[in-house]
Amino acid sequence: MLAAIVAGAVTQTGDGLGLISTVIGIATVVGGFIAAMITYLLRRRSTTGRVATSDAEVLWQQSQAMREMLLKEKEMAEQQRDKMIEVNAHMVPVLEKIDAALNTMGATMEAFLKERERA
């Protein structure tokens, strides 16, 4: 293929100057393509499996910090919940006694008021 392009260039221009400029143009395009491929392959290989760009790395670090903070808050909330359960476990019998006493007082008051209405 390259030979056909060179032959066509020589035929059209009639001298070697056109041939040289054509070869230089082709070499430039091919060299640019090869350089781009090498850069792409090296860059892809160096960043595979890693978050290395500056913005992505900052976002990753912030999300990791947020996860750690949320896990700590969750553990703290669980501890507070456990403490409240313990406190409520001690309070329930006391509240049941108070409720029973209030029910007794209410019944006594009703009986008293009924006696008073009859008299």
C-alpha cells in the first residue's frame, strides 16, 4: 500500500520533492498514532484498579471518612439504646406499682363519691 502511494506521488509530481513530503506526512500520522497508543496503554496500565485522579481520590477519602463517622455514630446509638433498655427494665416494675396504686386510689375515690351522693 505504501508503495502504491509513493508511486502515485512520484507520478503526479514528477520529482522526488513531492515524494519526500508525502512520506513525511505519512510518517507523521503513523508516528502520532503510535505515540497515542503507547500513551493510552501505559496510562491504562498504571491506573487499573486504583482511584488515582485528584478529584476521585478526594471524593473517595471523603466517603471513607463519612462511612467511619457513621459507623461510630451507629455504635454510639446502639450503646445508648442498650443503656435505655437497662434503665427502662428497672423502671417498669416501679411504674406498674404506681399504676396499681393509682387504680386503687381511683376506685377508692369513686366509692367515696358514690357514698357522698347517697348521703
